[in-house]
Amino acid sequence: MKETIRINPGEIIGSIKKVNGGNLAPAIVNEKAGGNIRKEFGELHLPVTRLHDAPLENAGTRLVDVPLIFANFHADVEDPRNYYFKQTDDYLRNCMELGTAIYYRLGTSIEHGVHKYFLDPPEPRRWIEIVSHIIRHYTEGWADGFRFDIPFWEIWNEPECTDCDGLPLMWNGSPEEFNAFFAETATALKQRFPHLKFGGPAHCWFGDHSREFLRFCAKHNVPLDFYSYHSYAGDPSQLLSSPAEVRKALDENGYRNTEIHLNEWHYFPLDWKKLREDKSYRATAYPIMKGLESAAFLNAVLIGWQDTPLDLGCYYTATATNWGLFDPFSRPTKSYYGMKAFGETARFPKRVKTETVHRTPGVSALAAEQENGDLRVLVSCFKTGAAELEFELASPERFSRLELLLLDDTRDLEPVFRTGTIHGPLAATTPSDSGVFLLQCTRASSHAPSGRKH
């Protein structure tokens, strides 16, 4: 495969969408046993971190989930002694210290056990009182709390989710019961905290159940600051097409200003039933989900989302879970370096006009410019086969230093060349079936020219 990437520095066509949010923060357990990923996590430059499933990666903790913070549902909701905040306090500090905003999921984590403990629908009015105190602890300082700027508060997660036998994993009630619960909760919380954003319900996918949910919300005048849903797929087009469907459904129901959040997504060219039931299948599946194909896939998606109505994406997960960007020993994987490449690009706010001349299937390109004229050019080659790229920069003399980083089978976003002079197109190749290229260009006025090629 041969492709030419044509870039016009200075020709700004919009802003870069920071759709590279994540799920889960660095764990607060086992850090001294080799589990500390804070430095690497911070280098991803995630704009936001969603907190769903936090207890599952922190064994023995009482984190985030409403029934873990407020364990006795019949206790006095006004008494701070009935709330356990300490571990969640530390977990949220991880996010703040690493520069990522918080996306707080109000509800409970998924339950894959034979018995389900926290999935029964709670009594809405009492649940609203409990979560209101949790919100006040983290945003208003209640109970020796904090005044964190937490923009998003999500009500529940995947209420329609079931296992392979059709048993509930997140909500042990009917869809009608859930929609009524959501409506009462969202309305009450928005009245109490009008300056915060409330939404949900993090559907497993966007479908007929989603449209029915939106119709119900519209009929009952439910405030909906954002609508959230999930998608796990092996083809980028599945994740790139759904935001337009969601936007259409929201607009038809009068929610023209409601944000669209695809806040769980992952590369998944696999079989759900085998993944859940076959241990040998899992042994080969998880490396695929964290490998080079996954790195190219996630960049194809993040680049493609720039031209959709999507407002925010949150990758599941950014940590060392089976679905994460790190391996079980907390070492970065290929997918980690793929996410890091986009994070470096998204730090530059201005989107620059970019063209793939031959429009090769599987090749996606995005260019971003800093205020000082520095440039990043990100290219994803997803399942293209061996790739040969040429970068054509208009007015190349404006740059004093160029560095091309490559992520492929043998390199982890490592430099393949550095130069201070440009003579014609810049060429780079990889023999891998997938790959990610990141061209970093430094403006002449902001860096002394190096003058030689290495």
C-alpha cells in the first residue's frame, strides 16, 4: 500500500475534538507491587475519566458505587457518618493530580456472579437523597469534602445489559421501571444542581430501546444534558456512523442541545459468548484487543469522530484491566501507544486541512496546529498491509525540526527519523499489517534548527 498525505499548515478548518476520554483511573491498591501506572496514565492526556467499574480493579475497596459509599440504605441520609468516602476521595485525587476531569457514574458496577447483590431498582426518592449528598461531598465540601469541578454525572449504566443466558447484569427490573426511575432522578438532580450536567443511561448500544427511552424522556419533559451509549466493534464504520443516528433521534425528540457521549468503546472483532465462557479463547482474545490492530483501530475511530456529531468518547479502559491499555503486569501495550499518539495530537487545538491523495481504504489522517505554529500529523493505517507513506508539507521552510514516530510490530511510537532540513516529500515505511505514524514539526521561530538528519 502506498499513500500520500498532503498537509497545508496554517490552513485551519476547525478545532480538534478531544474525544479521547477514558474509563477508570490508576488503581489505589497494589501500587507498590508494580501496579503504579500514574506516570504513563498522565502521558495519555485524557480530557476526562469515567469511573464506572472502579471497584472491580481495586479488590477489597468501597469505591465510587452508591451502595458501597452508602452501605445501609435505611440509615439516616443526613448523617455524614453513614457515608464512606475515604477511598473514593483518593481515587478522585488520582484523576485531578494527573490532569484529567472526572465523569462520575451514579449507580453500581457490573455483576457477573451467580447471585446479584446491587441490581434491584432502588426506591427513587431515597436514592436521590443519597446521591445528592455524594454530589455535595465532591462539589460543595459537604462532610469534609471537596469543591471539585466535576462536569458530568451519569445516572446508571447499561440498564438493558444481560448475560448470554438473558439474565440481567446491571438492572433487575423492566425497561419501563428504569425509564421512570431515570426520569424522576434526572429531574430532581437537575433542579437541585442546575449548574451540573446530568445524563445517561449508558445503553449497551444505540437501538430501538434507546429511541423508546428518548421518547419517554421527551413525553415527561426530562432534562437531558447528555445521552450516553456504548459500542464494541471490529469495524470503525460501526462507531463512526452511530453518532449521526443519535443526533437525529435527539433532535426529533426536542433535545437539540443534548450532548452525545459514546462512553464505552473498544476494538472487538471477537465473539462475546466465547469470551465469557471459554478460557482458552480469552487467552488469545485479550492480546488482540490490546495489540497493534487495536492501536490503529482506535486512531481510525478518534480521527473519524472529528467529522461526526459526537461530543465525547471514553475508551474502556485506560488502565490494566483485561480491556485496558496495559498488560496484567501494568506494562504499556500497543494500544496504549496508539492512544498516546492521539493524546499528543489533541494537545494542539487547531485542525489543519489534510488530504489522503489516493484515499486508500484503512488510512486516516489528522493534522493539528499549536498557537505557535508547531504541527502534529497523525496517520492510522488499519489492516492496510505493509505501508509506504509520503508526507507533503506545504511551505516546509517554516519548520526547523521534524521527527517521525512510528508504532508498528517492532516500534512503540519510536523515532524513525529526525531532520532539520526538508527536500521534497518525507517518506516512511512499515512492513506491519497495521501501523500508526506521528509526524511532529517544530516551527522555525520556536526551535533552533538541528541542520542534520539522523
